Amino acid sequence: MISFEHALSKLLFLANRIDVEEVNLEEAYSRVLANEAIASRDQPPFDASSMDGYALKKIDKLPNKKLLVVGKVAAGKSFKGTIKKGEAVRILTGAPVPSGANSILIQEDAEELDNFIKIRQKVEKNDFIRKKGCDYKAGKILLKKGKILRSFDIALLASMNLPLLKVTRRPRVSIISTGDELVAPGNLPKKNQIVASNTYGLKALLNKWGATSHILPIARDNKTSLEKALDLAVPADLVITIGGASVGDHDYVSEVFNKIKVKHSFYKVAMRPGKPILAGKNNSTIFVGLPGNPVSALVCAHLFLKPLIGKMLGTNELNNIEKKGLLQNDLPKNAVRKHFMRAFLKNGQLAVSKKQDSSLLSVLQKANALVIRQPNEPSAKKGDLITYIELD
Ligand code: AMP
Ligand code: MG
């Protein structure tokens, strides 16, 4: 049995960033940027008016002053001439500031006469000009490689005139449930059967983290059935089996991994939930055997598969970040395995669930954090600062 930290580093060691593909900006949301995005142009590319009004020389912006209106410029147009002292040009928001002008008189501060304007008694001092490059300058790295693209990133990339983006291909994941007792949701379970659940939660998590995953038919508790399912699973970047990973009579996963030439990386981790977890690699496909209990499977997915998918995608945004919060209830001394306890985090306070059995999905469903207890950690009291990670 190895420590959680050792297992995680061994697992991440198996992964490389997978290949890059080009996507349309409109399809780029939530994808991982594969190279840095550099501005090729200043934004805005010219000094622009930020208001509707009149462009003029700042020295002319005086109460009661009368100015001759010599033209008009709207967004997308340009004023050909140069503004002289005593002149103004009607200007609309987003239009380039005419040459010779260095201030905008907002419309509300102008009294409009025939060919003239008269500046009102009280006048705004502000110039209302967006300077060329005030948003960003040409040559600046605006987005780093490895960024998971959010809506605002997409808007920024669009403004940079980048209609096609290089992103990491989504890792392809195959998920296999194992067990004679399992039926897929939608079937009528017999009295001694249960409905497979963790596969569905796992698929949702993996897809949220940026993979495309699919659930294969349930493998039964015999080697042939599992081998058949694994045959369907490859090619994939990652194959995940659930259940059958302990040492019971019906636990074949480790043996079948060996048979299909998966080079084992580790088997069994000193953690709760989820001791029976194993991983290995065959060619470029990583194999992970998760424990069958729903909570164990989903907690292990969070702890191991989230950063693994992150490494495959070339981003560190999927690493679990340890934070500190205030404990709301007393906790007993921890045993020898590192314990990830289901908890509910609200306003920096962590209520650790009383029930920590690894089969209890209804408890996991309410949890939004895992409180982390180190091996043999002494008891903790309400009000203590405690380490946790957030759950998706
Ligand atoms: P195993 O690791 O195969 O011994 O499974 C441990 C427990 O998890 C057993 O009670 C199984 O019935 C249950 N289990 C295994 N796979 C699933 C699954 N896909 N969905 C829900 N429960 C499961
Ligand atoms: Mg089983």
C-alpha cells in the first residue's frame, strides 16, 4: 500500500499532454488553450470617443464659448480634416477622434444652434477619450497556454481577431462498471440487484473537466466479460473500471489488466475512502481501476482523475487546491489511512457529515467539500482550522 501523495504522483507521471486541434472561436468555450494568445494590434486601435457629443480642442472647452461645427463623424467613419481652434466636430460613441481634437464635449453640455454649438454654463472636465491601446497593446501576451477558456476569454480572443484557436483535444475516456449485481438505470432491477450509479456521476465529472467519456456495457464478474468490455474500451486515452478491484473472489480487474499487458503503476492506496485503487498504462492508454462503492469511486475520481485529466489537457487549473476552513464539529483522532471526509462548506465553516460510509450517495450528494485528515492526525475540535478541498 502506498501513500496518497505517492500514488497521485505516480499516476500523473503516466500522463502526457495529448494532441492539439484547431477549433472555431464559437466552439472554444471550456477548452484548454494550447499556446499563448498575443495581441497583434492595439485595442482600441485609435483614440476613440467614449460618448456622443462634440470633438474639440481642450482649450476651447470653456463655459458659454461658441464653436463652429465643421463636420460629423460616426463609429466606423473618419473625419478627413483637422480641427482648428474655435471649431468642433459632431462625434458619436466609438468614432475616431478627429485630428486636431483632444477632448470631447458631451452632448448634454452643448446647446445646439444652427451651425454652432454653445457650451453650457457647467461643463464636464473629463475628455471622454479612450486612448489608443488603453485596453491592450500589440505584442502583449493576453492569455497564457493552459488557460481553460471562459466566456470573457472568448470575447477577448474575438477582439484580438483570432477566429481559430489551438486547443488540446478532449481526452477520450471509456468507463466500465463491473458487477453481477448491476443493472443500468431504466431497467427493472431484480430483488438482489442494484442500479449502477457511480458511472453516471463519473461521466458527468469527466465531461465537466474537459474529457469526452462514454459508458460501456456493464462487465459481469468474470474475466471473459471484463476482457470483452476492455476490448471495446480501447482506443481511449483513459480507461476506467469501477469495482472488482479488491481482493474478493470476484475481483478480477488487476488480473485482467495484467493479461492485457497493462504495466502496473500502483495498487492499493493508504486512504479512505478508496483503498482498492490501481493504475497502469499500456501503450498510450492509461488504465485506472476505481473502487466500486459509489462514494469511493467519485471521491477518488476527484482526487486522482481531475488532476490527471488536467495533465492530459496541459492545464494546472484542475489541480485540487487545499484550503483552510473552520471546523464546525469535533473530530476523533484519525486512523492510519489519510481520510477524505465528506463535508458541507458554507461561509468558510465546514460541517463534517456524521455518516462517512463509502456507500452513501445521499451524503455525497449534499457534500461540497472534503475535509482532509492526515494519517494518525490527533482529534480536532470545533473552531479549529482544518484543511479541505472543494468538490464539483
Ligand atoms: P466492488 O468493489 O466490486 O466489491 O463493489 C463494492 C460495492 O460497490 C458493492 O456493494 C457494489 O455493489 C457497489 N458497486 C460497484 N459498482 C457500482 C456501480 N457502478 N454503481 C453503484 N454501485 C456499485
Ligand atoms: Mg463488484
